Amino acid sequence: MTARIDVHQHLVPPPYRAALRAAGITEVGGRAVPDWSPEAALALMDEVGIATAVLSVSAPGTTFLDDPAAAARLAREVNEQGAELVRRHPDRFGHFATVPMPDVAAATAEVVHALDVLHADGVVLPANARGTYLGQDGQDRLFAALHEREAVVFVHPAAELPGPTVPGVAPFAADFLLDTTRAAYLLVRNGIVRRYPGIRFVLAHAGGFVPWAAHRMAMGLGAEGMSIRDTLTDLRTFYFDTAMSASPTALPALLAFARPERVLFGSDWPFAPDVAVHYFAAGLAEHLAHTPFGATIAAAIDHGNAAALFPRLARQTVPATPPRSALRGALKSRAVRALFKIADPARR
């Protein structure tokens, strides 16, 4: 059995939780800020068969702080904690460093420190930071530093779109997907992916709407004089994770559009609760069980593609799982796969 690598898992270390609480933030994207501990993360990972998780701070990152210096201090503090966690559990955890966007100078300085000194496995960047989208003008210094280091950049939606929320629409359920899509669009439109090919961009949640809307996006940029073929080629340079997206409707579009080696397993835990992690992991397994060459594709998504992206994490066997955790995970997986079949209207 290959070792599953989860590229989309979050941490909520005590200093970060305290900073959110001090700012009056108790929920993100319409969901309560969840409890988190390394022990709880490892327990969930053992249940789901995740060997290693690359951890990142979720939205809102440091963008909720008005003082740029305070944002830089918080980023440094959570990065130091993330690095220490990786030192304690090098086989179980990786770490995407947080940077204090939208301050490009401070963010670039933290990229250098995180990658060169802390040896982070990559960097997480918000799709937008206080209304400034990734890929807009003025960010070349940041991209140059990332390109020079051939960094992996995890693009995660921000807590809010740059506009009012709509009553009754939870941002995590819809707005997050648009946020990521806008960032991907601008990264292509403004030539970032071509000028800085050393950067490996990973789009959260199957890239938002990118796989479904790629040809429509290409037509939009074609109206500006860009080559439709080049636009589609550039959109396919992105990596995509499966977090909250391994459904019978989303997966076919993702697998049809993305390059096969650029689809990665993601859980979104703990913002996605345990049941959601099991649900979408079961959805991935169920879909691939009925897909030609599904076993090969599953091995690539679970391990091979991420192992190529993060050589440090490229182990070939899963760690020993406590029998009780393995049994609990197997029972949950079986129950959730049954629920998945019942919930899917296409199977009726």
C-alpha cells in the first residue's frame, strides 16, 4: 500500500488562535474555527490512511491584522511553530509557510526566511489579500524569490471575497471557489506562470471553477487577444488538490482537464470535519474503483504525484497504524461509502 500524502491540511496553533480571538474572529468562511492539536491530526490521519500531511494556516492568514508589523510578527511566529512541529514529526508532517500579504516586501522577506532558514516545504498564499488578488501588478519581487527557489505555492481562498457576503450563502461553500478561480485567471492573464516557471502552483479545492470553466476563461482571454490554446496550456500547468471535491460530478471534470501528474490528495481537515474527510476520501475511492486504470490513478493521486513535488516526503510504505485506529477507519470508510452511494442521485 502506498503512503498517502495530504497536501491540504490545516493547523491552528495556539498563538494563531489567540490572535484570531483577540480580533473577535470565531469563524472563517461561515464555519467555526475548529479545535486542533497535533495528536488529533495524527489520529485522523491514521483513520484515513494519511501517512504525511503538509500543513498550512487557513484563511484569513494574517490579513485580518491592520498593522503590517503585527502581521509580519504573527507570520514568523506561526512559521516557527510549524517548523518545530515538522522537526518533531518529520515523517508525518510537512509545512507551507504563511507570509504577511498584501505587504509584498514583508512577504518576500518571510519567504526567504521560511524557505532558506526554516526549510519549509513551500508557501501558502491567499487568493486575495484585502482585495488585492494574487497575480495583480506589483508582486514581481515576491514571485522572483519564489521562482529562484523553485517553490511550491499553495493558493488558498481568502476568508472573504472583496465585497459583501450574500445572506444565506456560506463563503466556504461557494465564494471560496470563485476566489481561487479569480487568482488562477490573473496568474495566467498577467503572464506570471510563464515568467516564473520555477514556481509550482497548487490550487485548493480542485482549482475552484477552473476545470469546469477553463474553455470559457480561455475565450474571455481570447477576446483580449491572447491565444486560446496558450491559455488552456497555461491553466494546465497548475496542480489541483481533491479537498472537498472528490464527488461524482467534480472528479470527472478535474480528471478530464488536469494533467494526470498534477492531481493531489487533499482533506481540508480540520475545517472539513472528520465525516467530510471520510466522505470525500470514500468518494475518490468509489469513483476510481469504476474508472479504467483506476488503481494506477489512485496511487498517483494518493502518493506518486505529491512525492514528485515533495521529494522529502516520498516514502513508499504507510506508517504502522494502531489496530484500533485501523479498525475504526475501516468501519467509517465502509459506512461513508455506503452513504456516498445513497446520496448520489446519479446512482438512482
